[in-house]
Amino acid sequence: MKTVALIPAGGVGKRLKSHIAKQYLLLDALPILVHTLKVFQKSKEIDKIILALPPEDLVYMRQELAEKYGLTKVNAVAGGLERQDSVRNCLMAIEDECGLVVIHDAVRPFVTEELIEQVIAAARDTGAAISGVRIKDTVKEVKESSMIETTVPRHSLWLAQTPQVFEYELLKKAYKTAYDDNFYGTDDASLVERMGEKVKIVEGSYENIKITTNEDMLIADALMQKGNKVALRSGFGYDSHRFVTDRKLILGGVEIPYEKGLYGHSDADALIHAICDALLGAAGAGDIGRHFPDNDPDYKNISSMILLEKVKKMIKSKSFTVTNIDATVVMEQPKLAPYAAQIVSNLARVLKISENCINIKAKTNEGMGFTGRNEGVAVFAVATLTERNKNGSKA
């Protein structure tokens, strides 16, 4: 018997006062809904997910969301006017033999696989279980005149959350009874309770918030940052090329007027090569020679800016982002200063970072060594990457 998750996401988020439905608002660069769905997609307890969306969003879900984020368990149906209507539509879409139904709010993105498992385990024993947390504040019953009627003992009071899990046949019966009586509850458990059935509560988490207001979004952002483990990684790069005639002098993607150019298999842009090595080093991904060997005809005379783009994709695939680049070009002639701003602009464009995060310096070697004799160019570069390991629903 399968366990099916129902995710009602048919709302428009009026309390958030946003022109975008709250389930699509971005949280750490992903829609809230995607954070939620990814947890259920990953859970081994869940066999299938039925998602209720506004009818006009069904094509978007099928063509973009599911494919883009690998949500292979998800089938989408049209939602209803109220949350309860959306859950009912999901229930009606269950076609397989179903043992348990898990219902979860689309805008509770901090649910964990562990909590899902715990509530499912409780429902297997009792037939109905929900997650919840104990009330921490003092509760007052207040009259319409804003005068306190009484203080309600809080030791037995809980705040209901989702996931809520029920035996399939029990939930179907509860929904039929509710609609026969024209009853709308504030959660699914209330429909089961009104039939006299017992529902067990499993202690959830105060972080399992439902994003309903702008204040909730601020809390969600803080929780997301708390869940992100961020580390800085540094890498060092070096490259040198000798001057030859009949070659263009290209540094940082800029062609610099000079009587000589640099010898190499590619365009011999020593500055870009050193930066690529620094980036690869910070990411623990080898060096430029391993990825772009100088005996491969594909890289003959290639622009090193293309190589930098390829390196950028490599480090991005390893969940790194570029934080800072600092490079020193050592050569006697020509002077690099007039071209530094354009070099910085080229690097910022390819790496998609601010120009303020890139620093290019030029030094002579005071007549010493091969650079001092103007036989060639040497470049030293340091790169800093940010590594973000994302917990829970983040990827």
C-alpha cells in the first residue's frame, strides 16, 4: 500500500500583500514551494506527491518546475477556492492503492524528513496523527470589549502544524462527512475529530513555520541562513609566457598594442591562466593543464576568456561561488595600467561578480630575472571561493 503526500498550494497569499502567490516567492533563490517539494521528493516514506495548484499554473508546473528540479514524484491537479477544496481535489486524484495520506502545507518549507517519518509512524499505530508544538505564551480569552475573560491553562494546549497523516479510508470518510454537512475546518485533523475519531499529536519543531505574512518571510530568511554552512576556500595560481614576435599580446582578454606577443598553445593570456589555476585550486579541481592540455587541437589559439567561462561552470557545479580575485602581473613593458579597468570589467562579466571584488596590479622586476630582461611575463593570482553546503531542502 502506497503512502501519498498531498500538498495544497492553490492560494494567492493575500496576507503577504504580494503580486506573486506566496508559494512562488523566492527563499534563498528557490521558490518556497520547491523547498517543500524537495523534502517530500527525497523522503523514502513517500511514494507519490499530488500537488494542488491554481489551474492556470498547471502547465508551468509540468513543463518547468518538475523537470527543472527533478520532482519526479509530483503530479499536479487544479486547486479549489479554499484549502479544504484543494485537499479534496488531491484526494480524488489518488488512483493507486493507498494506505496512508500525508497532508502538508506548501508554505512550510522547513519540514524535515525525520518529522515526516515520525508522524507517519504514529499514524500507522493510531490511524491519525499530526505534528504540533506546545504553546509557550500565556493564553487569554478576551471579550469583544477587549477585556480579559479568563486565563486559559496552557499546559494542555498545542499549536497544530503539518504534516498530518491519516489512513486513506478514514480521511475519505471525514471529507465526505464534512461536505455532506457543509463544514469547513481549519485543518484536516478537525474533520476527523468531529467524527469522534482520536488523533495523536507528535511533537514537531518551532522552526516548521508556515509562511503567511511578511514577518514570516523575515524569519524564514533567518532560518535559511542558519541552515546554510558557508566556508571560504582559497587558491593560488601562477603562469608565465615568453615574448615572441608575430603574436598578439593579450592579457585579461584585452589586446594590448605592443611589438611582441606571448608564446603559447592558446592565446597565451597568462593573466587569465593564472586566475583559472587559482579558481581551480580553491575548488580542489586540479589545474588548467589537466582540463585544457596544450596538445589538444581544440584549444589551439582559443581565447582564454572561453577557458575562464568553462572554469566558472566547473566551480559552479561544485557549489562554489567566486568571492574575490587578486592578481599581480610582473613585466617591464608595456605598461598595464591603462588597460586595468577593461581587464577588471572583462573578468567581472564572465565570473558574474562585482568589479569591486577584482583587483589587478602591475609590477616590474627592477631589471632582474627573465621578466626584468623583458623576456616574458609572469602572473601571480589568488582566488577566494564561497562554498555553501545546503541543508534540508536546499540544493
